[in-house]
Amino acid sequence: MLHYEGMMRFRLVLLPLAAAAALSAQVAFDQKDGRIDIAIDGKPFSTFYFGPETPKPYLHPLRAPDGTVVTRGWPMESIPGELTDHDHHRSMWFSHGEVNGFDFWANEKTQTPREKKGAIVLDKIASVKVMGKGDKRGNNGRIRARFHWNAPDGATLLSEDRVMIFRAATKDRVIDFDITLTAAAGEAHFGDTKEGTFAVRVATELEEQHLRARGIPRTGRIVNAEGKATEANAWGKRSPWVDYAGSIDGKLLGIAIFDHPSNPKHPTYWHVRGYGLFAANIFGEHDFHADESRDGGITLAKGEKLRFRYRILIHNGSTAGAKVGRKYERWAAPKKN
């Protein structure tokens, strides 16, 4: 029982017929060694990186509907005025800071102690395809991938099966994630730490004002489903969603993470910081409650699974103006057969 403890290079570009293009937005993929480029309506949206040089798979960058980048460039690229802290904050990623004593969160090669760093490595890209029927074919695109969470000696602790669906038939930018972790060889223990788990590092302009902010104006504001605003009121709290909204180049926009009602311990806790880290984390209870007697860890027996579903919503306008709460309710509502 699950218990709580207190490739060859090839090109795949899927393009619509001219008639379909007039009716709906289209997703296209271009697969290369170690990466898959994702475009919407012929314009770059993001790239999925999973090559052997990456310590964990990640999406970089994420873009708003008009193409504005809403995630930080560092450490993938150097942008004047950006903070260069936390090299492991790779735009958008999923990992955790303690599995059987190994760190899959702060696991860059430059970080120490190296003997404690795990790596999330590709097993296979199972499929890359567009979906939809008739004149709507191509308005969604799906990537299925399998990864191994390996200890430094190469032993696999967890297998990860991930599905990412990129949805173009909306004025927003939407990505749905369905992630299943399976204990591969024996018990897999997820330790109680705030360092995790489903995460985004937002663009500098979307940060809240904070002590290290210099140069680039910070315009962001953290708001959760209960209307609690700023890091001081949202960090460590449970909520079904959190939105991080502000303006970039004078354009009001934001990025929200939705936690599905079927997820373990829903609603999740949030490791969300004013300097731009934005993460859903069910494990870090002793940190979030400032109570060392609590233990939010989870142990899986061999073959047991944890399943997580999330949505990323990149929207125009403010949290209220974009109706983030209403969009969450529609996504989370039980689906009719």
C-alpha cells in the first residue's frame, strides 16, 4: 500500500490543410537529437529538452499567445539584467529534492555534493503526434515519453511515464501534463523537503518586488485560488491553483499552474517565491508548516505508482481579467461520459 509518513535525427512537422488553418490554431513538432521543437500556428512556442547533457527534462522557453517569453532564460541563455541564481531552475521542469537520499532537484553537474545527485534520463520518446478530427486536426499535439530516475551509480529508482498535450484551440496557451511515477526496483521514498516538484521559473518582469531586484522593473503578483496574494500569503499554503501575473513590455499577462483534484493530497502546497520560483509540492510539510514533527514524505513499495496531473495556463490580462478561477473549475470538473 502507498503510505504517507507525517535516435537518429528525423523531422516530424505536422501541418494543416489550408482550409483547416482558417478554422483553428495548429500545433507542429520538429524532432531532433535530444529535443523537440513545438510551434503553434507556425510560430515557436517552446522546446522540450531531454538529451544526455540535461540533468532532467525541461521545456524552455514558454511563450504567451503573442510570442512573449514568460520564463527566465538562465541557465540555458544569458539575458542582461536577469538573476543567475539557482542553476537548476530550468524554465519548466518536474523533479524532487530527495528520493532515497538522492537529489533530483538541485542536480546540475556544477552543484555539490555530486555523489548525492540523481539524474532523470530518457528511456524513449514513445510518440509525437497531432490530434483532432476533420477540420480540427492538429489543434492539439501530444508527446509521450518515458524516463528513468537514476541514482549516481546508474541504478533506476523510479520510472516516469509522461504525457504532455499542447492545446492550440484557445486564445490562451495551454499544456496538460499527466505524469506517473513507478517504484522500479524496491521501495522509493520521497522525502519531506520544500525542494520540489512541478515547477516554473518565471521571467524577470513577472517576479514580485524583492530585495535582490535590480534594473529590470518587477511587475508580478502571486495570487492563489483563495485570493491570497504575494509570496508572504501564498508560500506554503494549500490551494488548487496559483497564478503569477504582471506585465512584460507593457503587456499584461500571466502564467498559472492548476492542480488536478485527483492528485495526491489535493489541494497541493505551493513553493512559490517572489523572486520567480513557482512550484506545486505535496511533500514539504515540515517546511510549509514550520513544524519539524510533521512528515509529508511518501513511500512507494516496488511497483507502486504516484500519478500527477497538472495544467499550465499562459494567459493575457490579469488573474481576474483572464478568469483563471473559472478556467480552473471547467478543467477540474468531472468529465461526462
